Amino acid sequence: MEWLLNGGVCMVMMMTIISFVHAEDPYRFFDWRVTYGNIYPLGIPQRGILINGQFPGPEIYSVTNNNLIINVHNDLDEPFLLSWNGVQLRKNSYQDGVYGTTCPIPPGKNYTYAIQVKDQIGSFFYFPSLALHKAAGGFGGHRILSRPRIPVPFPDPAGDFTFLIGDWYTKHDHKTLKALLDRGHKLPLPDEVLINGRGVSFSSSLTVHRGKTYRFRISNVGLQHSLNFKILDHEMKLVEVEGTHTVQSMYTSLDIHVGQSYSVLVTMDQPEKDYSIVVATRFTAKKLLVSSTLHYSNSRQNLSSAPISDGQLADELDWSIKQARSIRTNLTASGPRPNPQGSYHYGRIKISRTLILESSAALVKRKQRYAINGVSFVHADTPLKLADYFKIGGVFKVGSIPDKPRRIGGGVKLDTSVMGAHHRAFLEIVFQNREKIVQSYHLDGYSFWVVGMDRGTWSHASRREYNLRDAVSRSTTQVYPESWTAVYVALDNVGMWNLRSEFWARQYLGQQFYLRVYSPVHSIRDEYLLPKNALLCGRASNIQRITSLRS
Ligand SMILES: *[C@@H]1O[C@H](CO)[C@@H](O)[C@H](O)[C@H]1NC(C)=O
Ligand SMILES: *[C@@H]1O[C@H](CO)[C@@H](O)[C@H](O)[C@H]1NC(C)=O
Ligand SMILES: *[C@@H]1O[C@H](CO)[C@@H](O)[C@H](O)[C@H]1NC(C)=O
């Protein structure tokens, strides 16, 4: 941790200790080895990416404000990075583990992430961010528990289970998928859906006791499909969404879009039998589905799986949008701190800027590309955060992506798109989707209030539909086909933050950019120094490390 406690940061920590009379927050250490290995999600061997021999990778358990020191050894034959979905990494975008902020870990080398889960609770996951590694594994759950004296708005469950669900390719290796995209093709549709790394006929069973209540944390770690999650004959009480305690409503099934995480409580109140837990693709002509077994401990009866009803596409959309709007913050419950989540009145803050972000798909030089506001992101030769830190010119231009979509027919251009924004600005972001697919967007470093979503084109009048009272605060939102979603975000976290499509082929082919949240002050109160162990690469390779405070 020496690298964390360099002069300046140490001073800030001392000040923190003095002003809040807290002991230093606890540390947790992890040593992870990333390798290829055979996995058998469908009984036949496939090349997977394992962490410490596991697929999915080990689950991280942490408590609010813990410092996680994760030494990642890359034993693959290609560069590797992990990113921490939903962890806000306050003042510390260097640790984000995406190529715009962090140099890849070269094959045979290691990098030690030092991340703090500051002022956070909830259910998240980590995943490999480079290439199409996500199609081979390398992901795992991450739960951030409340500190002992902070009230949680429901009794302790009898058990707490993580479900990582996602679509999956069996016929194509992750390198083949990448090669397809590099050659300018689209990907074929995924072949299967997995629950915790297991597919149809190979799923596992979970034993529960009748009368008890369990917490299920469900994350969609897949590549493109929205998934519906249900437990036959059981209702789910929604309690948490990506770190926000929600109004506790009952649902018979939940739509979970790529990159999203939900927690539900399930009471085992049915006759002693086995029940299917069913995960199925949404909004697709051909349904992929997988089930695993919920086994009551005294059950003698063998599993009878009920048929899965297939709704029509239009019905699914209306149903889904209605469900999305019903998910709200419990204003009186505590979040990571003892004060109620509703004490921050986001609806009363003046918007300082509105972004309208519209995706498009186009061929550029006969290769498939995807864009936001007409700009398709291409990586620079140097992580943008490092270029910023060392003041290396010519790597990117702030303002290389407009705030609003260009005129129709403007085409798509390739650029290293970076949008500038002021620290402390309060943004309204409208995701406008004119395409016919469901999309999912994620912003690193933040959570945002999902204030509204509806069919059609957003206009100023759409603001009348906003929920300015108890919208849910989260880091990933869906945008329905030919629809819009509006979010508010308070830019209180200086850094270089990735805003991307969670549809993995799309982000790989350019549907992403970086939001450079900038403070002219350059103070370690707003942003930490580059970690001492930071890997250097590209045009930052031979640079003299700056160890003192920047001016
Ligand atoms: C790599 O791991 C070693 C211990 O195995 C550690 O001392 C070193 O700091 C790590 N390197 C980086 C860049 O984190
Ligand atoms: C909200 O949280 C409070 C306080 O923890 C709890 O008593 C209440 O039942 C919750 N309300 C709903 C609607 O979930
Ligand atoms: C269901 O029956 C089969 C064979 O009759 C048995 O192998 C299996 O363990 C049973 N499953 C459960 C969950 O009891």
C-alpha cells in the first residue's frame, strides 16, 4: 500500500481521519492468476478465461469503504485488464481498468489494483474489458455489504446467493469473435444462456429450506441479450438495484439488461418440491433459455418444469417499460450512510447542460462500425488518462464528440472521442434510440438517476414525465427500441470516465466515448496522483514519473 500512501494522499487521509474521527478504512488483499483453461458450460470443452482456476471468477466480498488490493497476474498470451462495474473509484479513474484509463497488463506481467469502495453498498460484478475476453469468462460477482451499524431496510436473509447470467457463444472462441469484428463483420447471435457458468442440462441446483427468506443477487454479465429472470411459483421482492435500496415491490419476473444488477428477496413459501429458476432471452424472435433447480431441502418430488410462456414482442416491450418505471428508490431507507437515501433532492438541482446521445450503425470503408452522435470511437496509442496526466499532446482532443446528434445523413467518422465536462456540473443525459434493438448504456465512475423513459423521440415536453422524486440511482440503464431514456448525473468525480454501450460488439466497434470530468484546480482533494505502480505504455512509456504534486 506504500504506493497509495504517497505524500499528498497521506496528508488527505490524515485530514480525513482528523475531521471524521475514523480509523483508516480496512484493507482486503487478493492475489489473482488469470489463465486459459478448459470449461464445460455445456458438457463439451471450451477455452475459457479462469481466475485462480475458477469460472466464473471468485466473488469479491467487501464492506463499504474497504480498500481492495487486487494483484492480477496475467498468464494469458495477450494483454488483459479487469474493470469494476458500478464501483465509483472516487478521484481514481486510473484504476478503472479500461483502455482509456489504464495500460493493459502485458502477458506474463502483473498489476495491483488499489480500489476503494467508498460510500457504496450493493451488488455488482467485475469483468475483463479488453478485446472479446468477456465472451470467455474472467468475470465474477462483487458484493459490497453495509457497515455493521448502518441499518439495512430488511431482515438478514437466511442465505445470500449470486446469479451471474448471460448469453454465451459455444461455437466461437473469443479470439474468433474478435477476428470477425476486426474484419468488419457483425457477430452471429449467441448460442446459449448460462447461469453461473452452466448451460442447459448442466445447470446446478440450489438447496433452500421451506419458510426461510433468501437474497438473490442477479447480474447480467452477457454480451448483448436482455434476460428475463424468474423462479416458478415464487414471487420476488425487489430490494436493491446497483447500490440503491428500492421500494420493496413484488415481481413474478424481472428483466435484466446487459450490465445491470438486481437484488431480490425470495421466501420459500411453496409446497416442498423442486422449482425451476428460468432465465430466458427477451425481445428476440428465437428464445434462448436455461433453467437451474431450486430444491427444497425436504423435497421428495422430482423437478417438473412448467412450460415457459412466450409473449409477443410488442407485449414484452410494454410490459418491460412498465416494470422499469415501477422501480423506485425507497427514500426513507439508508444507503451506505445512516442518513436516508432521499436526503439528496436531485429533482431540485438546476441542470447545467443537456446531452442528447444517439447511436447509429454504419459501414465505414465497408467495415461495420457503431457510433454515438456520429462519432465512432477508436483507441489512441496511449491511455487518455495518462496522456492527460503527463500532458502528452496529440493523443485526443476534448470536444471530439458533439453534445447533440449531427444532422441526419451526416455519416459516421472515426475518432478518439472525448467530451469535456466541468467538475460539479449537473448533467441531463438523454439516450435517444432510433434503432430497433434494446440498448444498454453504462457510465463508469458514477451512478445516475433514471428520471424517465418512453417510446418515441425525446423533446423538451418529455420532461413533464420525469420522476423528480424517487427515481432509482444506478450505473447502467436500458433504452428501449425507438425510445428514449433520460438520466441526471452530478459530476462530482474528477477523472476520465468511459460511457459505453454494454452490447459488447457495439462498444468494441465504437459505441462509446470518454467523459473527461475536469477541475482546473489540480488538487489531490479532487483527484489522486497516478499510482506509483501504474503501468506505463504507448507515448507514456518512457516518461519521467511525476511524484510530487502537480502545479
Ligand atoms: C506484481 O506482483 C508483485 C508480488 O508478486 C508485487 O510486489 C508488485 O508490486 C506487482 N506489480 C505491480 C505493478 O503491481
Ligand atoms: C422503506 O424503508 C423503510 C426504512 O428502512 C422501511 O421501513 C419501509 O418498509 C420501506 N418501504 C418500502 C415501500 O419498501
Ligand atoms: C430426480 O430424479 C433423478 C432420477 O430419478 C435423480 O437422479 C435426481 O437426483 C432427482 N433430482 C432431485 C433434485 O431430486
